[in-house]
Amino acid sequence: MADKILTLKQSLWAAADKLRNNMSPADYKYVVLGLIFLKYISDAFDEQYAKAEAEGFDPEDRDFYTADNVFWVPREARWKHIQSSAKQSTIGVVIDAAMDAVERDNPALKGVLPRNYAREALDKRRLGELVDQFSNIKLNEGESEKDLLGEIYEYFIGMFADAEGKRGGEFFTPKSIVELLVQMLEPYKGRIYDPCCGSGGMFSHSEKFVEEHAGRVGDIAVYGQESNDATYKLARMNMAIRGIDADIRYGDTLHNDQHKDLKADYIIANPPFNISDWGAELLKDDVRWKYGVPPNGNANYAWIQHFIHHLSSKGSAGFVLANGSMSSQSSSEGDIRQRIIEADLVDAIVALPSQLFFNTGIPACLWFISRDRANRKGKVLFIDAREQGEMISRRNRELTTDEVALIAKKYHEFKTQDATYQDEAGFVKVATLEEIEASDFVLTPGRYVGFGEVAEDAEAFEEKMQRLIAELSEQFTESAKLEREIRENLEKIGYEF
């Protein structure tokens, strides 16, 4: 079944990619994701419509939908109406009208949905083909089409992030990183907060985690903020598709905190790395800077202190930062880090492998902060996962399911002080505050975990050298052949050197 769904996602992506033509991924992302959203809410509406008929209610009674948190979809926005116009040159006008109608009748979506499907640059034939593709999603009996559309939406967000490269990271955190954060924090119950929420991936995975572990989704409350207007709209659509009732607000979190009074039980975040000139001079006396005023040259320690400020008395935070945050002594960063460590708030640090992120080659790590450390005072868990992960493309790596589970297991053994926990040279180590102080309050895991065992090389030195020389000789021969071919091809078109 998993292979079937992946094949479906890939075929839909291929169809969507044909629509792009000369549009940038950043532009056509909203075109495609908006269309998926429209299909999703229409399918949910159709399910509720059938339920109303089966139970003897008026299927056109709007209250029957809103009572079950289903968006009311007016006639001109229902998918059957859109599909009937798929082969018409007016399909763009029809979709724009549908978006207007949905926003008009659902105040919660006001200003969120994309428009301009009627623009001249958008190929109407391919747009109609994409409508037909989404119309023909076939599922096995008993499966929910709208749930699958939620998966497709998430898959497309990841693909768009990959297509956009550096810019893609502004709205997307790779799946394996989100899964690791969620499995380590285990947000079963309480208030979940992401002050730089992008397209809302942290929230959707938290919701999945609760469902998969037999918890009740209604036991968590979701709060977020996003400073990019277009990405904020993506998050709102993502939450609607997931059926997550999230309080997501628009604005610059550091300068215009929209959740000032919130004390969260879990904070899961991937703030922008190493942002300079972020306006520190305007916030010198901010109440959040309990451990020191962060420098204007880097916002990392502004984010860390923002997270700490918003934690409840039992709260925990897990977040992504650049590796420099673990060791920097620039400006006041070393002093701030020392005070946070001495306050016994740092629970764990995980060094991540390279090439995990679409938007940056900067090495990254995970910080875990907790106010509830009664059974592990004076101790910090260090995990060096730099050698883990597998390549999923020429550019990107991801942590495997087993690796995520292993890292999370080590963290939970540490948190519960499980007797089965053991340090592993080169991988995991529990260090005391005294050890950290002796290392000048640097939190780089490699400094504490040491080196793992090196496998013995059974190949004799002379044999290895002969083998390597033979391989190098083959490579030189191939290189010379390619050089000749290139010269010959250049000569054929009039370029000789």
C-alpha cells in the first residue's frame, strides 16, 4: 500500500511540474497547493453531505457542517463544478471564483487562499489536466480520500522545498528532523508552540504522533507565528487540511510577539540560522533576555531565550540551530550560554549529519531545553549523530527510521534514568556540569563522546597499495579518454586549443 501511495504522489507531482512552464517554483507552489486544498475541503464537504442525507438532515444546511468543523463549500466551489470546467479555457476564472466563494463563506480562511489562476502566464490546458489528475485519485475501499490528500499536500511541500533549494528552507523542515524532534519530546498533551512555524510541519507531525500512540488529538492545543505572509498562508491551509485547530498568527516573532502571555508545554522550532542585523538595539530591555542581551550580529541566542521565556514550569523545548551556537564566544554569546547551562536548563544536544537541509549547508544541531529536570540535575546528554543518515538524492541526506528511533530511545533512557542506559564511545555520553565547565561551557557533542572503536583493517598494506594504484590508473586512463573526446567535439564546431 505504501508503494501505491508513493507512486500516486510521484505521478501527481509529475503532472503538477508540467504546469510550471516558465513560472518559478515559488510562484507555482501556491497554484498547486491551493488546488489541493480546494479538492480537500470539497471532499470533506462531500463526506458530510452524504452523512446528512443518510441521517435524514438537509444536506444544504450550513450548520450541519460547521457543527463538525467541516468547511462549508458553496456550490460554485465544489469539485464537481470545477471538474466540469476542466477542459474549458475559462478554468482559471472558475477556480478564482471558487477561492473567492470559499473565503466569503468561511471567515477563518479570509485572506488565506491563493488567487490569479486566470493569469495569462498560467497554461489553462495543463491546469485543466491537473484538475483531472486530482479528480481521478483512486483509493481502496474504506480509505479516506481527504486523509490521502493531506499526505499529498505534505509531500508536495517537501518537493517544492527541494525545487526551490535555499529558499525552500524558509517554509520547510525536513521530515526526519521533525520526526526526531517529535519523538524525543513526545507531545502527548498540552500546549504546543512554534514561533517560526513555516508551513506547519512541526504541528502536523505532533498531531500524527498523538494519533499513532493512541492519544487524543483534542488533548493538545497548537500555537504558532510566521513572519513570511505567503508561508503563513501555507501553514493555515496545511492546518485546515489536517483538521488541526491552530492559533497561527502573522508577524515578526522577536519584534512583535503575538503570543506574549503563552506558556507552552512543548516548543518545537527551526528558527532561521545566524540572522544578523535583526534589530537587537530596539529590544535591549526586553523581558525575555534573562540570561543576557543577545548580540545584533546573530539572533541565535535571542531565539533560545525566546523559547525559554515561553516554557511552562514543566515545559520542554526542542529546536534546530547552527552548530556555532554550541561553541561561539562572539560578543556575549559565550556568557549567555554559560548562564543557561548554570541554570541547569540544557537537557540534551544532538549533532546532526550534514546535507539534511534544503536551504543551507551550514552544519546544524538540536538543542533540548527543559524546566523539569528533577531526576537528572547537573547532567546533560550529548549525542553525536554526524555519521548517521543516508543519501536520498545527490544533494540531500535523511535520518532513517531506525536512526531516529535509536536517538530518541537514548534520550528517553536518559530522561527516565533508565538502568539500561549506557554511554557509547563515539556516539552518546552523559556529562556533568563540572565536565562542561572544564570545557569552557562548549556544548559540542564530539568533545564529550570521544571516539568509537575503529574496525580493524584486515587487508595488508602492500596489497591495499597495489589495489589503490590499479584503481587510480584506471581513472587516469578514463580521464584522458574523456579529454580527447571533448577536444574532438570542440574542434568539430570550430573551437580548437
